[in-house]
Amino acid sequence: MPPLVSSLVRFYQSSIGKKIIVAVSGLLLIGFLVVHMLGNLLVYAGPDALNAYAKKLHDLGPLLWVARIGLLALAGIHIVATIQLTRANRAARNRQYAIDTARKATRASRTMIISGLTILAFVVYHILHYTACVGNSYGNPASKRYFLADGSKNVYNMVVDGFSWFPASAFYIIAMALLFSHLSHGFASVFQTLGLTTPKSRALIESAGKGLALILFLGNISMPIAILAGLVK
């Protein structure tokens, strides 16, 4: 095994290595969530704005699929490393420090794995629904509703029709609620793991994490609610 690969394997196998991987991957995923929400909020600006944004992404060609696969891999690594750390912590519960930590754990921290897996399941569903067009006619070029005159997709109508189906909107809102719980705990953990938290900044970072989680939650759920209410159609 090459020295570099061997070093990376040892790094991942260590507890601190896994924690750093979880922290860095989590930070990258948070960045994606913010950008993704801002792009989706263009639905309020009307069909032209959202479709133009979607076309710019589609014009990236193969790079867009590289980004999608990379994000799925990043989410997978984040979840796997988190599960492995949780198992290691459970195995060490006979130690007093682990018992004390477990007692102080918040509900969000205790359900990190469940919320993470649910969010991953939603991401897979989201890709199957809007990208792979499974179970719908979004990918049918003959559909005038889902394709514009220039041949590009009418993403605005796809989003409206997708969220007009109540089960899809309900699943989305539940996923966003779990994301809120996940980020409320995870954001502060990222900074603590990377050694960026001090006694003075701890409260500020925790508040910032909860604030960001709330913004993402309200921004994302506003879209299916607005569509179900007929405010966006």
C-alpha cells in the first residue's frame, strides 16, 4: 500500500480522524444547503428566473453530474463516519466520561443518525423525482408543460406540480424539520471539532447554528406551503 494511502487509512481509522472528516464534510454540506435554498427560492421570482437558473446549471453538462455524485458521496461519508463514531462511543459507555457525555446529550445529538439517514433518503428521492424523472413525465420532451420552446426543462412547472402532491410536500417538510434538528446540534459540533470554539465564542456559535438552521427550515418549507396554498402556481 502506498505511504499516502496508508496514512489516509490510519487517519480515518482514528477517532480524531473520523471527527475531522465528519466536521469538514458537514461544513461543505451546509454550504451546499445554503446555495441550494437560495436557488430554489427563485420560484418566488417567477418561471423565467427559476428556469434561467436551472438552465445555467444544466449547461454545466457532465460537471453537474460530477457535482451530484460528489455530494452523494460526501453525504455518505458523513453518515458512515458518524455511525462509526456513535458505535465507538457506545462501546465505551462503561467509562465515566462517556456516561457523563451521554447524560448531557441533547435530543438532537441523540437522533443525529436517524435524521441524517432520513435526509439522505429525501435527497435520493429528490434526485429520482426531479433529475431522473422516475414516476412522472418531467423527462418527456413531447410534454409542452415541462419543456420550453428552446428544449430546456420548465423547472418551475416541475416544482409546482411536484409540491402540489401533498405526500411529497409532507415528506419534504418532515425532512426539513429533521434537518433543522440535525443542524441545530451539528453546526456547533463542527467548530468544536476543528478547534475553533472558545469559552467566549461557544454561545455565539451555538446561536448562529440555531439561527442558520431556522433560516434553512423556514426558507425551504415556505415553498411547498406556498404552492399548496395556491400562492405560487
